[in-house]
Amino acid sequence: MWGQIKGKAKIEIAREVVGNLVKTLPEETELGLMAYGHRRKGDCEDIELLIPVGKVDRSAFVAAVEEIIPKGMTPITASLELAAEGLGYKEQKATVILVSDGLETCDADPCAAAKKLEELGVDFTAHVIAFDLKPEETEKLRCIADSTGGKFFPASDAASLKDALDLAVGAAAMTEQAVKEEDTRTAKLTAPETAVAGTEIDVSWEIEQADGDYVTIAVAGAKPFENFGYAYTKDKATAKLATLISACDAEVRYRRCATFPASPARSSPARRSP
């Protein structure tokens, strides 16, 4: 979390986004906070429940987030299991929102663990936010959400992290999961034909939106998950999208909500020029 995005450490971005989100939550919201790798280096057991689940105390929650200092490992699997146990997932509905900027580093399989928690739990759900990960890494976290009926939200900057958290909290608040059905929507995208590599472009779209839809950019012909940069479309019709750093032929893609198959509704080419 000490890596930087536009000159700002990711942990600073996360603190600010989470703090602002918590300030807007209804008073009756029940929320807890668990952190890992924040006290000791190289310790896969460094997992701590900072705030037990209960009606959210905004000031206490923000203060706890501000004190998190990344230092060590990424024990995603053990954290999921501990969170599920703490929520009594075998006796009642339990929902976890996982935010990570890295993959499991403690010789465990979070995908297998998520599947087991889903099988053993009454109704265990994990929504996952992959923050500033490479495309191939992002997909390695998607399985956690897929295995538990949760939603998966990639984020590449402060704006997309904010939207992803908003959507994840909204999904967690739902009493019943949406029924999956075929998505026949078609997006009309508008983007520049050319752009300077490493800059931002304005993108607009026309489509009947669903929560979780986003626009992204990829090298022309890349596989569906090989995307770079994300802008969620919720309550918007335009967004700024960072172009690829290197000059190449690229595509702007409209991606459907995570509830549906992760394929572009329609892609628009946007070639880069150096």
C-alpha cells in the first residue's frame, strides 16, 4: 500500500476514501474493521479485529483507519476465515468486503477457502475490491467473489476506489442477491480516435446502466480481463480515463456489472500516439 498513484501513496488514498464513505453511512449501519500486515513484518498471523461489528461509530472508525500502517504480509485466506468466524457465518448471514492491493503471500489458497466458507455457511458472501493490481493479478482475486456469490470491483485510482466501495457497501446492504439473467444491453461509447500516451481522455456512454458497470481501456485485441484503468458509470454519463503509458492501438471498453458475464457490451477503438 506504499506504492503511489499520481504521486500519492495508496494507503493515503484508501484512508481518505474510506473516511469519506463512513461519514455518509446511515447511523443504523452495522460495520466492523479488520486489518492485516499492519503491525509486524513477515508475520502471517498479523491479523487484528480493530472494530467489532456493530452500529458504526464514525469518528472511531475513521480514527482506526488513520492508524493503519502497512508493514507486512498479505494473509487474505486467514483473514477471510477469521472474519467469517467472527460474524458467526454458520449460524447467520455474513458479508465481508475485502479490499486488497496485493495477492495472498502466506502460502494459502483464498479461492479454495472462499468456496469452503460458502459451502459451510448459512449465507456467506465476500465482495472484493482489487485496488491497483495488474490485470492478471486482478483476476486471481475475482474467484473469491465468484465462489461466494459476491461482486467483484477493480479500482485503479481514488475515484474508482470510491465508487467501488460505494457499490460494495450497497451490495452488502441488500437482503437478497439479484438473480442472474442474460444481459442483452448494448453500450454506445464515444472516445477520441487518438490520444497522447499517459494522458487522460474524456469518455461518454449511452446505455441502461446497472450498478457495477464501468468503462476501461485495454490494448487492442487483449483478453476480456486485460484492462487498465477503471471509471465506474453509476449516476454518470461521462468520465475521464487514463490512457496506456506506452503508445499502441487500444480500445475503450464498457464492462457489464459483475452480476453478469464479464464481457464488453461494445468496444470503441482509441489509438494512442506518442
